[in-house]
Amino acid sequence: MNSSNSSDGPHKSSEKKRRYLTAEKKFQIYLEAQDRDKPVGELLRREGLYSTDLARIRQQVKEGAIQRLSAKPGPKQVQVSTAAYEALKHELQEKERTLADMSVELAILRKKTNGGSWDR
């Protein structure tokens, strides 16, 4: 008599594995769905998708196209992390302090020489 019933035989899980589609695959599915010669149901069955999945893909393609087409020409702005921003800000403050100190030293040196010649 075997007491471990659940681990002996191969049993199938009722849960489906989540399938992730690449952007290229989604666009390929979108293009195939736009082809009027082939039925959409055949495409959905072949890819294992539901009509809601296709609707979501169509919406994503639309949003991506609108976003891309509304982008202004020229170089894109680069986002800097908060930590990098703070480090740069601190470095700038240190350089400004050093420059101010050097300006004071230069003013003192000019007063000491009192406009005299450097050739003495």
C-alpha cells in the first residue's frame, strides 16, 4: 500500500503558464490580424490567444505609434538618477566654493602688490 498518492504519478496542473510575447511577435500578430484574407479566429487559435489579447495588442500598437509620431525631432533628453544629480550638485557647490576662495586670494594678492610691477 502506497501512502504518497500525490507525488507518484504525473499529474497536470490546472494552472496555465503565463506566456510573454516579445514586441516583435506582438507586431507580427498585429500585422497578420490586419490581413483581410485570413480569418482572425485562425490566427488566435494558432497563437493561443483570446480576442481580448488581440484588442490589447492593437491598443499597444496604436499608443506606441502615437507616442513615436508625436516625438519631436532632435536628441532625446536623458534622465539622470537622483543619486547622480545630488552628486553632481555637490561637486558643483564644492567648485563654486573653491572659485570664491581663489577670487578672495587673488584680490588680496592684488592689494599687496598695490598695482606694482611683477618684474621686481
